[in-house]
Amino acid sequence: MGSQKVIVIGGGAAGFFGAIAIAEANPNLRVTILEASQQVLAKVRISGGGRCNATHSCFDPVELIQNYPRGSKALRGAFTRFQPGDTVAWFEDRGVALKTEADGRMFPTTDDSATIVDCLQLAASNAGVRVKMGAAVTAVRQIASESPQFEVQLKNGEVMGCVRLLLATGSSPQGHRIAKSLGSKIEPTAPSLFTFNIPERKLTQLAGVSVPVAELKLTVPGPDPTDKKAQTKLQQNGPLLITHWGLSGPAVLKLSAWGARALKNSRYQAKLWVNWLPAHNLEDIQQQLSQGKQDAPRKQIINHRPFLFPQRLWEYWVHRAGISPETRWTELSKKSLMRLSQELHQGEYNVQGKGVFKDEFVTCGGVSLKTVNFKTMESKACPGLHFAGEVLDIDGVTGGFNFQSAWTTSWLAGQAIALAP
Ligand SMILES: Cc1cc2nc3c(=O)[nH]c(=O)nc-3n(C[C@H](O)[C@H](O)[C@H](O)COP(=O)(O)OP(=O)(O)OC[C@H]3O[C@@H](n4cnc5c(N)ncnc54)[C@H](O)[C@@H]3O)c2cc1C
């Protein structure tokens, strides 16, 4: 392609990674990133609570794709070409070491997202990538499709030309409008990775209490709440955290991701069942409670816990089962014992809204994957136009999967653009 111009729209994770891939693989190309705001890589900077959870230590593509509520099928092949192991090596080659936490999340060893931001900026600068800030793109026109040529219109009236385009505008509606104007189908958007609002005072008073593993079942009603067939039913296991607003933690965030569309449609009204003791079945729980009766008959129930849980949580369950705190074990009726077992095994909660998970959130929906060639990330409707990152209808659960899909799709797009005839 000689010293032809390539424009990358969007200076986020995908835009930078893609621009670097293009410029490193083909130094003859003149690569410019156009960024609407005055700050590049803004989300990388605030990501992972300021530590940037850059990827996840899952190196098998088949296992990896299970973390993507949308995009898993298309990503399978893509991950055979660039996956978390390649991300680790990419950063290591540029002097940034990543470490793995117990749950598999990978962060820079500095625990500082600035390390990733600086690395990407330095790599871009070393590869000769130009970055133009305050450069919001309002429209793109394809003026020739056989040897692709584009006219990129900026908000300030400037018009720039290029032979290939990488659209990496994240969840921005403007990016979706540009893609649509160039023939892409756009899947409706919905927020993903949020916490559940459960306005129950006794629960929210326990804010900060967590359990290492709970099993959650969620039922989201369809448009007709009485139609059981229209319900969406989901299940997840994992750590659970009580907050000032309701419930959070990986198990809830995963449910929010898999149920993102259904929950948006139900206006975030749903029924949640919590099994606080997934290692025990109902009979086990009943038996252990009966044992409590034998072990400490004269003690008040709240003062003798048959399970290893925080005292406050135990008191809460006893309250929820309708048992007065003064009740002694010997006074516990069979009916109350059953209610308490049920509370531990399948406590029922009303989700009435969504909250914000500050460490990570993402938008599902965007450019339909049906209209994209996943070998090159090129639009099937518009030759010369490539996509990467969150602009696509791809999103992952929390844990570094969203950056990984941004690295993978932008690397693939970058290789294809660099090597295009
Ligand atoms: C608070 C928070 C924390 C997160 N933490 C993590 C984490 O730790 N790990 C993880 O895997 N994921 C995390 N994510 C998700 C992750 O940040 C995104 O998936 C990722 O940033 C997507 O990268 P992107 O480049 O596609 O989009 P973005 O990062 O959104 O970048 C898009 C860029 O395009 C620019 N742009 C948009 N429209 C135009 C236009 N018309 N013209 C010019 N420029 C335009 C935007 O200004 C923006 O800079 C987090 C998200 C948030 C919000």
C-alpha cells in the first residue's frame, strides 16, 4: 500500500492496540488515531479500580469463550490467533510484566493502570502512530470500494482521506451511526456488569459482608409477567457481596452480563434465589440445624451457629425466617426449622433496579457480528472498513475479558490492514 494513510477512529484500548499493530507490521503506512475527547485511553486509566485488569489467565480458547455472553462463537477462531498468552507476551516484550491473582485476573505488577497507558502510548509513538485529540468524527463516506477510499468528516469541519479505516469507537452511539451509514447492522445496546438493587433494609444494613461461594438463580419476566415461557432463567455460582444497595460480587455481575438484555427489557425487575450454602443440599442443612437443637438446646438460636458464617448474617437469616431472636434451640418448631433451612438454601429476593459496579462496566450490543469477517475484522458490507473493541456486539463478564476481546479484535484488524494489498 506504499505510504498510504490509515485512520483509526477512537483512541481507546482497541484503537491504540490496533494502530500499533498496523504501524509495527507495516511501517510504510501512515497511521493516525482520531480521538474525540482531550484524553486518550481514558477507560484504561480508570479500569480495574485504577489497576487495569488487562486480561485473564485462561489460555484455552474453548474455555475462554465461555466468558462472553455475546460474541463467543465468533471469538473462538480469533482467540486461536491472539489470546491472553499473547497479551502477556506483548506487554512483556515492551517491558510490562503482568501478574495473576487468585481468581485468574491479571494486572500489571505495578498495580497501576498508568503502566499500561504509558506502555501503549510509548509503543504507538515508537511505531510512528500520530494521535489527534479533540477530533470527533461525525460522518464517513466511502468514495471508492474496489480500492477502498474514505472521506472522514470531523466535527470542526475538517475532512481527511484514507485508504482503510479502523472503527474503534467503543460504545459511543456516534460510532454505531457511522457503522450503520456504511452498511452494518447494529444490535440494540444494553448496559452490562451491574449490581442488583434489593431495597430490603435488613439486608443492606449488612453492607460489606461477603460469602466466598453462593449459588444464584435469577428469573427475569418477559413482556407478559404471567407467561412462564417468556421468562429468562439464569444461574451462576461465585463470591457474593452485600452492598448498601443490595447484592454485588462476581456471581451477581455474571448474572447481570448474561441477563443484560432481558433485565433491560424488564426494567431491572426480577426474582433472585440465593443458595448461601451450595456445598450442602436441603436435607443436609435440615440435619445440621436439627443437630444444633441437640447440641445447644438451652442456647438462643442467634448465639449458636451450626454453620461458619459471620454472626450478623446468621442473625439476618434467623430474622428472615420469622424466628424471634430470643428463641432457644429447644423451642424451634419443625415449621421454623424448615423455613430457616429454606432461607439458607433458597432465600428469595426481589431485584428492583440496577446499581453501578465501579471497577468495570461495559455495553452489550453494537455492530452485528454477522456483518464482519472475523479473520480480518473487515466489514462484509463495506470493504476497507474494519472494527475492533466494544463497538462490536461482543462483551465479556468481569475479570479482564473485555480488554482481551479489545486486544484480540484490534490485533487481528491491525494485521489485516497492514498486509492488505
Ligand atoms: C470504569 C470501567 C472500568 C473497566 N475496567 C475494566 C477492566 O479492568 N478490565 C477489562 O477487561 N475491562 C474493563 N472495562 C471495560 C473496558 O474498559 C472496555 O471494554 C474497553 O475500554 C473497550 O475498549 P474500546 O477501545 O473498544 O473502547 P473505549 O475504551 O470506550 O474507547 C473508545 C474511544 O473512542 C472515542 N470515540 C468515540 N466516538 C468517537 C468519534 N465519533 N470520533 C472520535 N473518537 C471517538 C472515545 O472518546 C474513546 O476514547 C472497564 C470499563 C469501565 C467503564
